[in-house]
Amino acid sequence: MSKFATLFPDTKPVIAMVHLNPLPGTPLYDAGAGIEGIVESARRDLEALQAADVDAVMFGNENDRPYELNVDIASTATMAYVIGCLRSQIQKPFGVNVLWDPKSSVALAAATGASFMREILTGTYASDMGPWTPNAGQAMRYRNRLNRPDLVMLNNVSAEFADSLDRRPLPDRARSAVFSSIPDAVLVSGAITGEAAKTTDLEAVKRVLPNTPVLANTGVKHATVADILKIAHGCIVGSSLKVDGNTWVRTGRANLRSRSDRSSSAARSLASTAAIAVSAALPAPSSHFSAMPRPSSGTAPQ
């Protein structure tokens, strides 16, 4: 059985993002709220998402803009501190992503005990951050040096904020990446955070990777999740859990009913009602994230 199937047996996981507030040293950092403000915001998100009975959560630094390809060690250390403060409250499998730095993501996973990490591990891109040439071999050897061969590594093969300089079709690049770089799962993304991957891309990548889990990485919404999970082996959800689908506001509190009948082959329901709040500095308006039906059959390749 694959590491991915061991982590998520008998399910197509919905992995929900805990987007941390901007970290110290970044242009958008709130020095007034300080690091403890980051911890408390993440705590509220975590409580809301676990109350919704998502399958897993992932901690990321999406608001550390402008992004870097080699992240300052202080950012990774701060993320480790935040997750450490919340560790006793984490009840679901959790993952990490230090944008856009595979080695830092591996280091953070090793330090915090995360079950999985997400990053761009393969390819060559022209990006908003400049030339982008990740190194899967370096990241995976680093994982093993840190004694985490069990770490599930999710490889995004269609980088956001970038254009691939490899002109092979996406399915060919994905198939090659799995052969050459042995990720545990492949992610397919839209052009930027919050934008959906093309259904045709998901279908094409899955078609050439019958033995590798393929997940939708961006832009999954309650109106589309059922159709997406008829194709993909899981999905990552972030922006659609926020007020008005805005990535940069917080998931402060939620009233979410758990999904129904996990064992049924019929569609499952995640989150029939959600009251999503913005950051602690603002009043908490409500929004609704309703009825995310999803199939329980067709699990990831073993």
C-alpha cells in the first residue's frame, strides 16, 4: 500500500488550509499583533476546520508576499513555533507548505511531526519570483537525512504564478515527474491561488497516472467539489472557506455540521452551514459554505 493510501485509507481526502498571518520580516507582518496574534488566528482556523470534520489540515504561509524561492530561516522557525503551540489541539493528520521552498517544507515537517508536505518539486518555470528550478532529488535526500522517509510528499506539477518553460504537455510532464522523482501524489493547480484547475487537466493527468494519486490543488468550491472528486483522488481547499472566497481573510469561527455517512457509496456532505469570520481585528461577519457533496468510493491507488 502506498504512503498516501496509508495516510488516507478508504477516502478521497478534503485537506483544508490554515493560512497563517504574515510572518515576521515579511512586508505585511503585523508587528502590533506580533507572533502571538499569528498563533491565535491559526488556533481559530484550526478549531473551525476540525469542527467541520475535514480529513486533514495543512499549515501554509500564503500571505508572506512577495514570495521567495529560498525562504528566510526565521519564517520556517516561526511556522514551527506556531504549529508547536497548537500541536496538542491538532486532531487530524496535518501537513505543511513553506512557499516556495521544498527544503524548508521538509525541515518544517520534520520539526513538527507533520504527515505530509506540499511543494513544487519538479520542472522549470518563468515565475513572478524569477527563474524557478526546484530540485526533487535534493528535497527527498534531505527528507531521509532528517529521518522522515515516511513523509508523504505532494508534488504540484502546474506551478501557480508561473509558466512552464518545459513545453511538453502537462500530462507528459506529470508522467515524467512521477517516473524520475517518485512523489507520493501529484497536484494539479490553476494559474494562481484560488483559481480552479481545469477539469480537462485533471482528467488528462489522471489518465496517464493510473497508479498515482492525483489531487485538485486550487479553486475547489462547494459548487464544484462533487464533480472534481469524481475525477480526482482528493482536493485541497482554502480560499472558498473564507468570506466571499477571499484568501486573505481569516476563518475565525464556524458552525459546521459533519459529513454524513462516510461508509456510504453515495455522495457525502461536508459543511452544510458555515459562519466564517474575518480577523480578530474586525467584527465577525458571516458567510456560508454549504453542502459540499463528495463521493466516498474510488479511493487512491494502493
